[in-house]
Amino acid sequence: MNPLQKTALRYNGLNYGPNYCVISDKRLFRRLRSKSKSRKSKGKSKWKLIKLHPHSGGYELWYPRNPLTGKHHPGIIASRAVAESFAGAGAAVNGMVAAHGPETKRSDGALGTCTFKTPRGNRKDRERDGTHSTGHDTTPGKLTAAEVQELLNGWEAKPNASAWGRKYSVTPQAIRYHLRRRGKLP
């Protein structure tokens, strides 16, 4: 087994600098500066573990602050961040994506579980492994023809896109899309 390694966080070609540290077993730490005025603790810092958040696609996300804007990032996929941080940003900038191996889950983001491939190569791997999810396989997913017909028939009685979206586990925008396509909404 490989010993744990650490490096600075990189994601989509952006270096998050010395304030974020990635460990090879998919842990991310943020540096906390000491606010004490004493000589003993001046300049010292502590590291805080950043919590992973599950995502509907099976991935796990981190929400660190963007070093350029100071705002929270909309979500960093942990497995890609680990792969990019240790492999370097060249692959990510050149249009490559982090692809999981045949025996790994999307939530497995430890070093060595992902390699960089083209989007087409990643899609072929997902089809081979049976993890390629489209439409009806996902939650939220696309509406079936029967669900669209039920929506069209029941819209007059209950014109609430949010309620219909909750019923079918889709967004209100998806409901309005189907209604506009069928001429029920302007």
C-alpha cells in the first residue's frame, strides 16, 4: 500500500495555493490562520478537514473558496481534484476528464482510482462498465411519454410546475419545457 501523499489543491487548471491541501486518500484540508497575538502562536496555523458532500450522480463534492474571487466554489468533484492535484493541471486544461477505472465507484476518489482520458474515452468506459446513465436511469431523470401525457391532461386542474416537478422528481423548468412544447404555456 502506498504511503499517504499531500499536495496543494488544483482544479480546472486553477491553483488554490497554500491554503488548501489534498491528501491522496481523498481528504481536503483548509488552513486556519492563528488569530492569537502571542509570540508563541504567531505565524502558526492549524488545518481543518473540509467535509465531503454527496451528489446525486454518485460523486462527492467539496465547496472551498475560490482563490481569485473569495466566493465558495459551486462544487469541486473530489475524485477529479485528487487526480488533477497530483498529476498536474496539464491534462485538465487540454480537455481531458478524470475517468474512474473499471472496478471503482464514482465516490471513490483516492489517488490512483482515476486517470485522465478524453470525454469520448470516458463515455466508452462508462458504457462498458454499465455506469453510463441517461434520462430514465437517473434521479432526477427525463419524463416518460406517459408522464408527459398525464401532465398535459392534469395541467388545467393543477397548474403548478413545482408540484408536478416534485411528483416526477424533475425540476419545474423541465415541466415548463414540456408544456411550452405542447402549446400549454406561452
